[in-house]
Amino acid sequence: MLFLEDSLVKIKCGPSRAEITDMINGGTHPRQQWREWFAWYPVRVASGDCRWFETIVKRERWWASWGEDGWNAQYATLEEFNKLPEEEFNKRYE
């Protein structure tokens, strides 16, 4: 969103790198929460069970090791996510 104020352009550019790091370390980053996601490429949701072109749930975990870092995704079926209580579902996918 752009705001014109005294002929200056101010752009709302989101959280700083330090704020993002705090969210990751605190487990509150939006990518760390289970959310519905459309599998536009094949993903494994269980042993021997891959899904493609359907809505599933996805959560990502931040990993860092030996100077490399990135997001590691976990996937599950929407049916399983809706069937199990949240605590049991999260325990299954620890």
C-alpha cells in the first residue's frame, strides 16, 4: 500500500529480518502453522500416498545446519486434519 505524504512515498514492506527471526524462533511464523494448500505438484502425505491437484494441509519447519538453512515442509490430507483433534494431529506430526 502506498502513502503519499509531503511528496515522499512510503511503502509498507512487512516485518524486518529481526522480527521474522523472532517469529521463527517463537514458533509463530505463519508458515509454521498448519494451513490449507493446493498441491499443484505431487507431494507425499503418507507412506505410499501421494496427492496431486487437490487441497491438502501443509506446515513448514525452519532448519539450519552447517551454514545452510531453509524451510522443510510437512503435508497431510485435509480429511485427516479435519477428523482428528488438533492436539492429537500435532502429536502425530511432531
